[in-house]
Amino acid sequence: MRVIRVGILASGRGRNLQAIIDEVEAGTVPAEIVVVISDNHKAPALERARLHGLATVFLDPKSVTDAAHPRQAYDRKLLQALNRYQAELVILAGYMRIVSSVLLDAYALRMMNIHPSLLPSFPGLRAQQQALDHGVRISGCTVHFVTEGVDEGPIILQRAVPVHEGDTVETLSERILNEECQLLPQAIRLFAEGRLHVTGGTVHIRTGKLA
Ligand code: GRF
């Protein structure tokens, strides 16, 4: 089977990144992580990547000089790095910047994000707190293709988790994260196997044996 070249963008802790690394190393996801890029030089995600011998790039948002279009200018640099490593699929694994048209155009339906809620509920920041504030009984996580609207792209996979009486942001986040760490590698596997097809904003998953 063909191995897909994956570039990962991460800003923080890197638990999702670690889950992808572990599955790739175990041979359960037909992918090669060609580069891990961060906007935060202190991101533990970068350290995790280095520990596994992966190429890392820190791109400093402050190094962008185009004051009129800082997001696009930053993303042009990102795109150069992704091109240098010939990434075919881009994963936002806890990446805290909003991506601009520069990346969206280059990686249309080839860029995925993981979000800690059952979208379209609770997009944006502090999704777990939003879920608690609304008193929902079920929350979860979503992997979706990235489009212009924040957390709005076609949904690829979702997993639900119960919200328990007395949950805090920490306990709920941890329960959701455990599912995230299985869901994101699974989505990459489906993509690599050519099983994802998008029509009219809906993702269809082809099951069964591929020719
Ligand atoms: C995860 O909850 C993810 O859903 C959200 O940011 C968090 C990243 O965690 N987008 P980590 O960096 O993967 O540990």
C-alpha cells in the first residue's frame, strides 16, 4: 500500500501528535510524518517529534513583516516548508492559529483538524467549557476537513463521550482526548486508503475492500 506523506502543525502539548507517531511506528497507519511544524518554539509537541527523529520546523509568527496581511504572509512560509518536505496531507493537531486562504487553497480537502466537541456544537475556543456551560449530557470530538469558517468544514469522523455529573473542564477534556487520540489516526488511515469522498460538503466513507 502507498504511504502518504503527512505534515503536522501543532502549537502545544502534542498528545494527538504522539498518538499519530505511535500508530505510524506500529504500522497501523500507512503514513510517513515528513515534518512537524509549530508556531511555538516551546511546544512540547516539537520535543516529542525530535525524540522520534522527525524533522521539525519552528516558524516564528513575529518574523512576519507583512503588517497588512500577516496571516497570509505567515502561511506562505508554512506552505514553503510543507512543500520542501512534499507533504500531501496536513494535520492540525492542536494548532492554535487560524489558517488563511494560502493554505486552504493549496491543501483543499487535504487538511484535517481535530476539535474537542461534537461539531457543529461548540466551535472555537474552550469547547469543553462551552459544553459544560450548556449542561449537555453528551460531548465528544470531531475530525473534519479544514475550510474557511473556523471548525466548519466537512465532518470526517466523530466520537461521543458522556458528560458526568461533577465533571470539570479537566476531567471532560481528558475523556474526550482519549477518543481524539484514536480518531485522528483513524481519519488519516481512511484518507491514506483513498476511502474519503466529499460531495456537496458531506464526506462519504467507502467501506469494504478497495480494488
Ligand atoms: C486537543 O483537545 C484538540 O482537540 C484541540 O487542541 C487540543 C490539543 O491537544 N484542537 P494536544 O496538543 O494534541 O495534546
